[in-house]
Amino acid sequence: MAGNTALRIVSLEARDVRFPTSRFLDGSDAMHPDPDYSAAYVVLRTDGEGLEGHGLTFTIGRGTEICVVAERALEPFVVGRTLEGIQADMRSFWRSLVADSRLRWLGPEKGVVHLAAAAVVNAVWDLWAKRAGKPLWKLLVDLSPEEVVACVDFSYIVDVLDEEEALDLLRGREGGRAAREADFRELGYPAYTTSAGWIGYDDAKVNGLVHGALENGFSHVKMKVGRDLDDDVRRARLIRNAIGSHRKRVATGEHVQNRIIFKQLFQAGAIDVCQIDACRLGGVNEAIAVLLLAAKFGVPVCPHAGGVGLCEYVQHLAAFDYIAVSGSQEDRVIEWVDHLHEHFREPAVVRNGRYQAPLAPGYSVEMLRESLDYYEYPTGRAWADAVPIGGD
């Protein structure tokens, strides 16, 4: 870790940031026909000059303000603590956020408080990675198996995976790790696109976007269904005709809220693809738990990323899974949604249908200050007077 002085977290700022995606039906599906992609955004400020941890939890407009209040309710569990103290016992830190005897009444380990915990936990990991001068995936890869396992809360999953078994799994993947890291740095990670399949798009737009995706190197396309069966069949046929019969679509588990439900799905043999969400789960710690569970059961992980900041997040989790946990990219792709990346300081990049390895220190979700100010709800200019960003 860079530097020898203890780094103290001195404040937590929580902001309601919303983008008016409903105007173009971006992100629309059967249950959410008019989402405004949004973020309950957290900044952890420290007494170290220029060092901040940034995190967010993804929402779709109304209700973001509730997540912001929940994030502020978690302030006493992080402000005043040192980063070194948190790092020394990440498991206990995580438990302090998700298992507080009073706040857990609102969950437990699900819902608004769990979404808020994810934002705060991820902001701490962002801070840790920045202090270490590494992208989050590299920070995780460089941890020893013992350090990784020490981050995980094994409560309610020890019946299928305990600490010793997790250690054995990670130690068993150490061979070839350097080669897999070099492969990721050079070739990236395969992606699939949802940007062509939103339910609110008309057929002509879907057809054009699917062909554009194929030209840009994508081989997997996800479509949203559920509004009308005949409409779903027609749209599926249109996409299938474009991409060919040899290609799949994948979508499972993006609303699963914790490691316990994933464990139960694995136990029941009810899940073929583990589609983790970096915000539904309680941050990096719980994501690691699910990656370990998926590896134990031999289930591929294809992260969900249909939301603002999710692509930036999950590229790190997939890379860590490939290099240190599963050791494989077989039958694995990361969702890609080509919206709103321009608002991030270090946006996710996809070329020729593959995520490119993020190299900047941190967890990649730090937004530009001007975007935070412009799209803050309800006072930002995007909402106050609807002037386009950069306009007069």
C-alpha cells in the first residue's frame, strides 16, 4: 500500500443523481417502461489530500431519494474510521453495515438498506484501490487466498462452502494466474449487449441496433420480454434472424439480493447462469462470496450491467473471477449497455465486443463533478430547466 500514514475517513456525502433516459425509452422493459437511470451516489472524503472513495447504487428514478437517506444512515459506521482499520478486518466492517441490530430490521440483507450498504462498501473498496494505486480487479487479484477469504461473511452459507473449502478453491487456481492476468490485459473480457433489446424500441430501431452490434464484434444480444407474448415472439424472431441460430441469449439472477438466495438456487440446481449485480449484492465482499459459491457449483458468472455505473463496476468482478476464482472465460460474458459512460472519469471501454482491462486506480465509478452537479435531482440544470449539458 502506498504511504505509511493512517488515512481517516472524515465525511460521507450522498447525492441523488438522475439521467432522463425515459425520454428515449433507454432501459425500458415490461415492468419498468419509463426508467430514468439514476444513482444514489456516495463520496467518502478523507484527511489525505485528494483521496476520496466513490460508490453508487443503481436506481431508476423515483425512490432514489430513499436510498440516499439510507446511505446517510450508514454514516456512523464509516466516518471516523481509518482505512487501515477497515482493511484489517473487512469481514467485521461489512457485518457492521448489513447486520446492525436496528437497521437490519428494515431488511435484513435486502432492499433499500442493502442497496445503500453496497454503495458505501464499494466506496471503501474504491478508496482502498486508489490508495494502493491499482484498479480494483488488480487489488483483489494481488490479495492472498487468506486475505480474500477474510473479506467474506460465511454466515448462512457454511452448509455448502466454509472458509477452508474457499481457501482450497483459491489456492487451486494460483497456477496459471499470471498467464490469465496477461490474457485479460491483452484481450479483455467478452461482452454481450442489451442496448439493442429494450422493450420500448420499435422493430426498425431494434433491427438496426442488432446489426450494428454484430458489426462491432458482439456475438450475444439480450432482449427484454414480458409485455405481450405475441410481441415478444415477433421481436425474438427479428433478433434471431439477425444474429443466427447458433448464438444464445442469457439473463438470470440480476435481482437476487444476497449470497443466501444464490446459495439456495445453486443447491436446487435451479440456475444455469449466475448473473450477479454489483449493487443488489452488498458490495464487493458479498460479490466475492457469490463468485466462490458459483465456482464451487461449476456455474458460470455473467454479471448484470444494465444500469448507470454497472458496466464500470462488474468488469472488475469478472476479471477477478477469471484470474483468481473460476480460472475460465468459457460460457461467460459481461452485459454491456452503451449509455451514460461519458459521465465517468474512467469509463468502461468495449472494443470489438470485448471489455478492455481497466488500468486506472479505483473501482471506475467516480463521476465527473460537472455531471454530478448537472444531473443532481431536483436542483441540477438537467431537471431545473432541461437545458442540454454544455448548452447556454
